[in-house]
Amino acid sequence: MIDETQATAAAYGARVTPHIFLLDAEGKLAYRGRIDDSLDLLKVKKADFRAALNALVTGKKVPDTDTKAFGCGVKWSKKSD
């Protein structure tokens, strides 16, 4: 899906790229945040998105539902009125 109007990004509160929003089978937000705890693959200690996804598909509780995302700021398009 391409969010051409940026309405979805704004509705979920996207701040940076990447900023992950994982929805459950009913469309409810199950996880919001970062992919991993480090940009450097050699320094990753916690794979937050993977843990959330694994929990969701196995019917378990998502361990951390909201983590601090980091990356480049979202570039919002200018709205024409």
C-alpha cells in the first residue's frame, strides 16, 4: 500500500522512517515502534519487531507494544488549500 496522501502515517503518528505499525487480524494496533534496538546489525541486542510479530502469529501477548522508533524524520508533503 502506498500512502499517497500521508493520511495513514499521520493517523498512526509516524515520526521517522522506518516506523513500524503492526496490526492484528482484527486490524487493531498490536505493536508500534522500531525494528531493532540498533541501526548497526552487529550491535542489535533486541529484535523488537520480530518479537512482536512472532508473538502475534503464535497467539501470545506482544512483549513490548510500543518502542521508541529512530531514523530519518518523516518528510511531510505540503498541503495545498
